[in-house]
Amino acid sequence: MGQYYKVVNTTKGEFLNPHAFGSGLKLMEFTSDGMSVMQGLGVLLADGNGRGGGDLNSDSPLIGSWAGDKVIIAGDYADEGKFLPKKNSKETLYNYAEVNYVDISNDVIRVLCKDNWWKEKFFEEWKSRGFQDWNEERQALKIELFGEQTKMKENA
């Protein structure tokens, strides 16, 4: 088994979960995936969106909301107490964030879906799996975004 990660903003008390984006939790899994949590992080860190071609076509206040904040890619095997208030020195930031911070992954995915290309790729990935997702929360989000889909026939 390897070390799992999440992207944590200690300034805002928020985090991104790579699984919400369909990526693995290991560092080299989600940093190499084209439609991963790293794309969500890029949107959160963007300063000046909407001023040029190739920007995300959305005026969501989430875009750029992490710019200038303290952001850590926190591992579950990381040093205990690092980046935490002293009173919580016996746990990792990874575990602390899970309990004490807000997971904004689905909110960021909704913003990314303002981009037609990204939304189409997100839909196509779901379609390729017969409109089933291994993650129940992602399945519910996809139904919210695209509506209920009929399971594809196995030999169609």
C-alpha cells in the first residue's frame, strides 16, 4: 500500500480529494492525470481568470479563491503535528483536514463543468463505464449534472 494525499488549504480550512475527480490518491497517480485534482487546484489558484482566451468561462467566486493561501499536498504518512495547531500535534494534516475542514471537491467540479470541453470529457468518462461510477458521491454528482442515464447494454 502507498501513501495517500489530499490537497489542503490551511488558510481557508478546505481541501480537495483526488478521488472526487476520479484520480487515485497517490501522488504520482493524481499529478499525472489530465483531468485530475490538479486541474481543480489550478482553478482555485488562478489570478485574473476571464481576461483572455483559454480561461474558464465562469465568474464563480471559487476561481482564484485560494490564490495567496497556504496550500499543502498532505500525505497520510506525513509528520504528525506539521502545519497543525499545537493542540492537535498527534495527527497528520491529512487526517485533521478530513474531520475539521470542508471538502470543496464537488463545488470545484461544478465550476470546471462550466467549460464545455471539460464537462464533455467528464460525461464521456462516465458513459464509458456504463453510467456507473465506483464512487457513490461522484455518481450522485454526475446524476445531478447530467440527469439519470440508462445503463449501457454490455454488447452494444
